[in-house]
Amino acid sequence: MIEFYINGQQVEVQLEDEQTIGDVLKSFEKTCEENDAAVIGITVDGKQITAELFDEEASKPLGKDTKFEFSIVTKNDIKASFAKLAELFNELALQMEGVPVALQSGKNLEVSESIKKLADSIDQFCHIATLASLFPETFTASSLGGMNFKDFFADFSPILKDFEDALQNNDTVMLGDLSEYEICPRLKEISEALKTMQEA
């Protein structure tokens, strides 16, 4: 019996006259497109189908008990992730605004935690932005303050590096200035841009 799993859940799928593995993959991809979803991973009989293996595997005939496992992401998943990140960046912006006061009160550990959280959030954001590019017709106007995300982060990275250096050197004046005047406004920009993206 041919088995289908989507994101780890077994699903019932009615096959029509698919003869090869490629036929099944094509019709599944078409169904995804019709439902605002995109395939981000395919495993057939426990073997991960990479771009390099795709043609070779796709030409194989369909077995009686072939097992298909798909990882998919939907447009709504991405919008929901952007909504969460918009809140997170807004929260981080407020934390950054409070850095000068936190440092004066000797809460250096708290400041370190905020920076770690910020770095994780940026990683998360980059991952979701990559997935969003699978839906170019929806997530196109992804610009922040007149820059696209890539340029925005290229411009943002040196500021975060300066912040890390200032943290190591215990330069509280520099930390306060960077967090309040450089990092905080940018986080607010990201948050606002993400709010508009979920309305896309």
C-alpha cells in the first residue's frame, strides 16, 4: 500500500493514473500550489530526494508500497511566523531602549540575554524570509526603510558587532548609545515591516 505523510501526519491520498515517482511528485506539487503551499522536503522510502537526485528518482516506477514523506510550508504558516516575529522584534526594541538604564543598575547579565535573544531572532527571521521567497507573488514588497532585507541586515550586522565589542570591553556609554539610537529604531522598522507583510 502506498503511504503518504505530510509534516509527519499520515494522510489519505487518491492516486489516479500515476506511473512513476515523478508523476506523484508533480501532482502533489500542483495540489500544493493550488492550496498556497510549497514543498520544502521530500523523502521517498526513507531516502531524501535532493535537487541532484530528483531526476533520477522521479523516473523510477511507482512501487506497490512506496512511502512518500513531504515537508510543506503554507503561505499562512509564513504569515503567522511573521506576526510572531513582529511582536518579538517590538519587544526586543523596548528591551534595547532600556539597556542604558539596565546597565546603570548593573543588570549586565540581562543585557547579554537580550542580545542573545536578538541574534536568535535574526536567525529565525532569515530562515522564514527564505521560506517566504517560495511565494514571490505574495511576499515581494519585503523592504525595510527603503532597503531590501538582505541590504538591511548587511547594514545592521556591523552595528551588532560593535555592540558585542562594547559588551566585552564593558563600554557602557557605547552600549547605551548603540542600543538606544541604532538598534532600537531598526528593530521597530523590522517589526512594522513584518506587520505589513502578514497583511499581504
